[in-house]
Amino acid sequence: MRDTDQAETGHSQITAPQRELLDQLLDKWSLQVLDQLCGRPSRFNELRRAIPVVTQKSLTATLRRLERNGMVERVVTSTRPIAVEYRITPLGTTLQDLIDALLGWSAANLPAVERARERFDDDQD
């Protein structure tokens, strides 16, 4: 079999910065937060209600990480009392089709994955 190089496949190696970004976008809570915010802006407690298993600490860390990466913006409204709303940014919006595809793929293929896991676990006994 012939070796294929980068030019032939059109793919490059995943660099450390890319790996870090992907790890942050595909972590435990980021996809769910991004999915919620792609639908509409939300306040912190709205996100907590939409994702009931996330802790306050984890949600705060996730929102800060997404904000740092330019996917989410934190908007302080000048209402009384002052409110904070989280919104998807234009950069974050570019992920919407990918998020929908990943969530759709996982829903469609989860039964097959579970069967594969069971077969693997049975073979390990």
C-alpha cells in the first residue's frame, strides 16, 4: 500500500492549538450551551434550567471559556436590576450546522454504538 502525504489527502495534522480549541468546544457542557444559545440569547439561570445537570461552577467556567474563544458574548443590560445575557457571536454562529450535525449523528447512531459497546464488553469477559 502506498503512503499518502498531506498534499494528496488534503488534510493536515491537528496542531496543539487546534486540539486545545476542539477540546474546549467538545467538552462536557460547551455543545449544550452553544446549542441553547444558537436558539436565542439567554440569561445564566435560563441556561441552568435548560441544562439542569450542569452545576453553577461548571456553567460559569464553560461560559467564560466560550467567551474567551469568541463564541459567546456577555451583554450587560441597563435594566433595573442590571441583567446579564449571553448571546452567540457571529463566530459562534458558524458552529450551528456542525453542532446540529453532531447532535443529530449521536441521536441516530447511539443504538448502534451501545450494541457495539455491549459486544465489546461481552468479549472482554
